[in-house]
Amino acid sequence: MAKGNVPIKKVAEVLGKSDLWVREAIYQQRLNIGTCIVGAHGKRSFYVSPQKLYELTGYMYEGSEDDKAN
């Protein structure tokens, strides 16, 4: 299983939801697959666990092509 962060865009695709829906659900702690950190000036940063996404959906995130190049 991939390590690191699953992009919000990929999570939205897997769940059949919008990027905004995924961000808000994680922020409101209604979607328990990651965390949201609120930083300076209200800027939100998201982390989505590949393991938690797999447990919820059965989708195994293998990383992006950019991840594999490094």
C-alpha cells in the first residue's frame, strides 16, 4: 500500500463526490479518513490516509506517477 497522502481529487473520484464535499466532510469530522489542520489565516491543509480510504472503500491508492518518480 502506498505511503503518504491521497490527493483530495482522487478521494472525490473514488467516492463520486466533489472536491469541496470531501474537504468539508473531513473538516467537519464526518468522513474519518484523514485530518484537517487549520493554519494561519484560516488556511486548511488536508491529509488522507491510504489505509483508511482502503478500509472505507476497498480502493487501494498506489501513489501518483509523481510519487513513483521520486
